[in-house]
Amino acid sequence: MVATQEDLQSLSSSFSKVIKRGFGKGPESCFAVLKANRLYVYIRNFMTPAEEILKEKREYNLVTKFRSSVIAALSKELLQEASQTLGISFESFYQDWNHNTNSGILLLVNNNNPEVKIDDNFDRKLSQLIRMVGSQLHKIPSELKVVKYTQNICAIELKGIMLPLEFLLVETGQSDLLLRHERDIKKGYYQHKQLFEDLFNRSIEDLFMMWDHQNSRSYLIFSFLKNI
């Protein structure tokens, strides 16, 4: 089964309805894109009144825990909906949210992924830049792979990225420290935005980072400003 644009539009609508049922309010914008057996769902302008209050009080961990917990509870239904609509078995589910821009992304992954072909010279330069910037923020990844690169987005999979201390935080349930640490890592990448914009030759609109603690893996996603 080959997914059509109509399938993706229908899936976006279904995701919005599921999220609205879970939160009592749905996103203004929900847009799904399929690439190399990975489904990217972009969500914009979505924040409940309770989250607005927590954000104003700078309770960022509480906002993140609330949003992530509800989405995680809905993830099984979202995975099933995507698999049935697109005819692809999605096994993994990731999420990240930027409350300052009121945007987020869901990533659904099928473990049988074809390779994404990009220019070797660009791939090398991007890998070097991520390792240079990332070495100041986290363990240098053992493997780095671009899994999506279009005019709108660049997504990179980083493997072997977690330090023993980070595994310990996960094992001992120190979620507040872990959330703050991961927020600082993403902030660190964003502070080097100009370096990445020079390489991409594009303006970066948003940056997301999603974590798979069990497998010491992360997805770093750059979303580009649309050309008008």
C-alpha cells in the first residue's frame, strides 16, 4: 500500500481528534509527512489553559510532564491509527514540544527503514558540525545518520549518545534533573543556530530533540522557515 496525500490529510484530522479528546482542546494545525517509513506529525498552536498558567509560572518540568504523560497515554491509539491508515507497522513513538513557540512534533518509526540518500560532502560537514557542537553538550554519538532532509526539515538520528550518569538518572527516576538536562542540551544546539543555518543555507524556524533512553538514542530535528 502506497500512502497518498489524502491518507495523510485524513490521518492528520484523526490525530487532531484523538488529541482533542485527550486534552479537551485540539491543535489549530496538525500536519503529517511520511518519509522513509517514518511519520512526522507537526503540531502548532496547541496549549491548554492549565499549561498556559504553568508556563507563565515558569514551571517547565510540570508542563512537559503533563503534556508528555497525556500524549504517551494516547500513543497506542495514535500508533494503531497511523498503521491502519498508511498500511505501515509503526513500532516506536517519540514526541517533543517547544512551549515558547507553541509547537511540537510526533515521530512514529517503522524499524525497517530504507536509507536516505544525501550528498556525501554535505553529510560529512553536517556530521562534523553536530559532533563539534554536541561534544560540549552530551556524549559524542557512536553513530550519526541523516534520516530525512528536505526543503522543510532535516532529521538526524544519534546513537550511543547517553552517558552513565544519564542512565543512572533514568534508572533512579530523577525525571526533573533529566528533563532540565535535556532542555539544556536542546538550548545548547539552538545557541549554535547560526552555524547550522550557514551549512543548510536556510533559516531555522524550530528545533526539536527526542530521546529513546532505553536504547541510548536521540533524534535531532531542524525545521526550516518556509520561503515566501
